Amino acid sequence: MSDQQPETTDQKLKSYKGLEYDLNDPRFEGLSKNAIKRLLKEDLWQKNKPDRIKSQREKDKLKRRTRAQMAEQGLVAPAPKRLRSKDMVIGNRTIVIDCAFSEYMNDKEMDSIQSQLVRCYSANRTSKEGAEMVITGFDDRLKEALEKKTPSYDHWLHIQFKPESYEELYDKDKLVYLSADSDNVAHELDPEKIYIIGGIVDKNRHKNLCQNKAAKQGIATAQLPIGDYIQMSSRKVLTVNQVYEIMMKWIEYRDWEKAFTDVIPQRKLKDSVLLSEQASASPKQADNAEVPVASTEGTSAVPPASVEQSATNPADQDPTSKN
């Protein structure tokens, strides 16, 4: 369905999909028709939010009822009990998400980082061993994005929202900033270290942003060892929440390959190669291969894949960050 154009109801008021508005409203001053339409869409989204929530709850209730009936008939396994926030298991680790990048993001990207933070919290809440989460650089723009989409965020447990920088909160010797541009590889997550994830969605516009920031601050950097386990078919993007989930999975499994394959979407792994499978297949290939008369040197090794950050949408859509 094409977007409905604003319709005139009288000389002062106009109507957009049943929503009346006044072009003399100061917030419309100097805006193009498309910009006004975007604002009206957001107004409609907020106006219809209670109805959407009610409809979704009814769908969820029906889904649970149907599944319970199927479980009684032995057709499916019983649904696992939903973990309550007060039952969260928190270990002795702290993970920081550096959100001091609002100036680099537009409104849509701010909404994306809000959604990724929600997913990080959800992963932390349901992990076998969660971490103490700290959001640094928590400014008015991020606060507004959370209040608009997730007003219950101030009731979350084991998470702190700090306007200060991590430099003001922790000893630099304990900090490690995760960046795909780092020359160092984190082969394990040291519980004595505080790992920082760059909380930015920038479509890869700002190269080396997090790496350069950490280097300037004299803070150690490292990248997750994805290149040691997976030969990616191309440079892939991981969101903030995917990086966080991978860290949670490693803490649970102590197995990077399983952590990566559990979290990275299958569409991104479709044409990639697990190096463990490649290694196990090599002896068979060698047995069947003909002995060459001459060999050619100079074949270059595939470099470790880097990990970047990107946008995700709130409900479908998180996060090592490319930056």
C-alpha cells in the first residue's frame, strides 16, 4: 500500500491517515513534506502503540495456549520456564558498552542502538552466567530513545546507566576495548578485565573510530578470535548485541567456535567455512590428491575476518565492533 498523502480538511487543519495536524505547528516550521510525513508516522506509531501491545498480548496468549495443548498431547516438548529478572545469575565480570557516539548517529541509528541495548539486556538476563552491565556516555539522546521505545529500562537489574566515561569509572589497566581493527586477539575473556563494546551504529562510515579512541586514551584493545575459527566469505557485520551474546556464550561454553556459530546468523555463515571442519577434511583430500609435478609458491593466506557494527531494527533487529 502506498503512503497516504496528507489531506486538507479545512484551511487550518490537515489530516494524515485520520490524524489531524496543523501546519502552523512550530515543529513543522521549515520542514519539507516528506519530513512532516515522517513526524506524522511517528505520531501515529505512538498513538496506536496501546492497540498494538494489546493485539500482540492476545496473539502471545493464544500461542501459549496452543503450545500447552500440544504439549499435553505429547506433540511438542513443554515450553521452558521463563526466567524472571530477580532470578538472574550474575558472575564477577563487568562489561561496558560505550555509548558516547550520539554525535555520529542519526535518529534511525539511535533507535537501532536502543534496540540493541534491549537485546544485550535480554541476553544478560537469560545467560547461565551474566555480567554487570554498565552503559557509559549515557546522554539525553540515548535516554530519549530508551524512554520512547522502552520506558521500563529504569527497572532493569544489574545494569548501570552512567553519563561519565569509563575512564572516570575504572582503572585503565583493567580496561580492554574490543575492536576488529586491533592487532591483539582475545583468546579468552579474563574475568579480571573489564571489556568495552563500542555502542555505535554508523554503517561503517567512521573507520577505526573505536580503535583510535582507545589508542588515544592509552587503553588496551583486542578483537574476538573469529578469524581463528571461521573463514568468512566476505567482511561481515556483527551488531552490538551479537558481540555481547557471543561473549555470554563463551563464558558459558568456553568454546569460541560454538559461541560464534550459536550467535552469528546462518545467512552470514552460509558461504563461510568452519576451520575445524576444513582441517578434518584435509587428510582425506590429501589421500585422494595427485602428486603435482611442480608446485607454485606465493599463495596468500586468508586474513582473519573483521567484525563490524551496523543497524538493526527494534523488533527484528544489536553486537567485536568494526570501530
